[in-house]
Amino acid sequence: MADQNCENCGFRAKYDNKPKSFTGRIWRWHINWCPGWKAYMKSLTNEKRIELADKYNLLKYKQA
């Protein structure tokens, strides 16, 4: 699988700017099953992973 570009994802930026937009809601739904997002989250340090989990309310990634 190619390197993940989740850090600079345009859809993620749209969610950050306007979470209730159609594109933002699609991105938020998408990260629940996206294998690239899962790999990206696993590649992060615990502190950064927990920070993102808090920001996007992702309960499964809050555990250390």
C-alpha cells in the first residue's frame, strides 16, 4: 500500500473547516473503516494518536 497522505488530506481539511458540510461528513464516516486511516493512526506516537482521537471523537483510538 502506498504511503498515506492523511496528514494533508483535502477531505480532512474540509471537515476541519466545516464539519457539518457534506464532504466533511463523508470524510468522518469514511475514517471509520478506511485501511489507510488505520495505518496512519498506528504510525503515530501515542500522544499524537490520542490527540487526534480526542479531536475527532474516535473512541477506539483513545486507548493506549
